[in-house]
Amino acid sequence: MHYWDFIRGRELAGLIPWYFDLPSDNSKYNNAWKHAIDTSELLGAYGFRTNEPSYQYYFKQFVFFMGQRGSQWNGPSWPYQSSQVLTGMANFLNDYDQHVIAPPDYVKTLRQFAQQHYLPTGKLNLVENYDPNLGGPIVYYYWSNHYNHSSFNNLIITGLCGIRPSNSDTLIINPLVDNSIKYFYLDNVLYHGHALTVIYDEDGSKYKLGKGLFVFADGKQKRLLQLNKKQAVVIDEPVLKHATAETTDFALNITRTGYPVPSASVNAVPDTSLYQAIDGRNWYFNEIMNRWTTAGSTSSKDWYALDFGKTQGISVIKISLVTDSVMFDVPDAISVEYKNGANWFPVEIKNKKPLMLIGNTVNTIDINTVQATAIRINFTHTSKQVAVSEIECY
């Protein structure tokens, strides 16, 4: 045996073709799914295994980082692959004539996957991989936080709640629920230009509409039809909404070269935090810092400025503030100035959305259009420091 030999035994990756509805609908291929729900094979107590325990190097640790276990695919549960397999499972339950698995299997494995989105402390944070036998994360380093390898929303919308998109005006609604799911209410799902609402109420006591499934499009209840042993509704003609031309963010500088050039009254972080506020990333994570802050300032007033290198017409400024209720909070006040020639002038604010500054989201300031070679944002902060994830100028 050589280290380049193929893995012996089954791998979870073998179920990925159903993500694309590729395998033929016959028992030879359909029987592969029995291994996905077998707790002695690919399903652990806390999630899918990437390899089954019969593999001779199952969970043998080869990779370490700073004395801790590193990333491996010989058994650990990876959200990236689990989300693919759950999508494949939903397709298999909807599109194949089979008796290998049933909706309770989808609900069970989806619950396991949902639980992986929480750390043992109860904090919401999907990381790199997990122990399917003991639970909890295996690889949990600074780069692993909020790993974004999960299609969880889609698994709820098209799987659990059963909205099965197609090119047709007839939409299949086939929730994959069992008797543990008593009700759900999925609202304002945009579908072919229409706002869709899907409601399920097992006994009718939750929403007072009656028992079972109810579908609304643009606020009007749709009649349920039977189609291939599933329920369906007829959706009106698609509403075409042409995309408007994208506006240019004059503050954006991904390469950290040329213009715009940032400057600030303080920049205690000795790397590129000035540019992190104009790199196009609206991040609000404490674990993965991508922001400019006033940390280290001895003043209650600080500023952040952008030199555009030429005159730009600016009418909208967006500021994404990071707050953590410990070190960073929204500023007491902000003011905006623009430069035209050698002098700075205050902008005239038309509207603020929201009216009061809010952390961990975008604050939009509409101003009377100015012709500016530079913009400066002044922050007043008397109790806590200010952290800015992103500044945008349009």
C-alpha cells in the first residue's frame, strides 16, 4: 500500500451527483442513500462523516497546527460537504421514485446540521469541521470563524419548506417535514417576480387558517393542485424587473494602490487597517478583524478621510459601523465634510437611513450633491472607541 492509494471504503462525496440530479432513477444507484442514514457508516450522532469508520485510517490524525488537530477529510464532518449532501437528499426525495429514505431522514440530518452552526457556548458561528461522534468543532482557528461553507437558507427554503423552483409557471410545493415539525411560516420569497408566502400548520391552531399547507402569491391565496403526488400552485406570468445600472463606489480601493488614498487622525493598528475600511467587505465579526478603528486615540474626536485624486460628484455616503458592547460602540455624533480646492466645507444632509446610527449594519446618508476631491468623516466618541468596517461614496 502506498500513500497515494485511493481511500478504501465509502466516502460522503459519493452522494454529490444527486446535487445535480445526475444518477439514473434505479435501485442500483438509489440504494447508495441507505449508507447516508446508517449510523455505523456515514451518519454520526452529530452529523455526516466524510468517511465511514471501516476505513483503516478513519480519524487518524496526520495534520497538526500549533499542537492542535488540523483539517482532515478522513471522518470529520465538514459543513461544506454536508450542505451539498443535504441538497442532494432533498433532490432525491423530490425527484426520484424510491423507498430508501423518507422526509424524517432529511429532518433528522438537517437538525444535526443546524446544531453545527452553534459553538458549545451557544454562540452562532459555523467553523471549518466538526466531530460527528462527540460533537463540537475540531478546527477552530481565527481564519475558520463564520466559514460560510453552508447553504443553510436554501436547505430550509427548497428542502424543509419545499419550494421547488423551475422554469414553469406551475410551482411544486413539497415540504419535507415529519411529525416533529408542527408549523412554519415562510414569507416574502421572491419567485418569478412575485412575493411568495408558504405556511404549514399541522393542526390549524397556530395561524388559524386551517390544517395543512397554504400558499399565497402577492398576498392572494393560491389554489393547491395535485401534481405527481405532490402539491402545486399556478403562478402568474413572471414579472420582469430590469436591473438598474450599477453605481460606482468612489471610495473602493481593493488593490491599496492609487486612488482613493485614505488617511485618519489615528491608526494604531500597524498594518493596513486604513484600507480595510474601503476594501468592499462589510464584516462585523470580532474574530476576523477587517476594519479601521479609533483604538489608541486619546481624543474624543477623530476623523477618517479619502482623497479621490480628482473631482467626484458625491450624493450618498454609507458607513458600516462595528459594535461589540465592550470596546466599540456607535459614535455620539458624526459630521461629513468635503474638499473643493484648498478648503473643507460641511455637506448638507437630506436624509439618514436609519435616523439614529446603528452598529453592525449599513448607515446611509443622503446629501445634496457635492463636487469633491476628498471626503472627511468626523466622529465624536466620549465613552467608547469607534470601529468602521466600510465606507462607501456614490
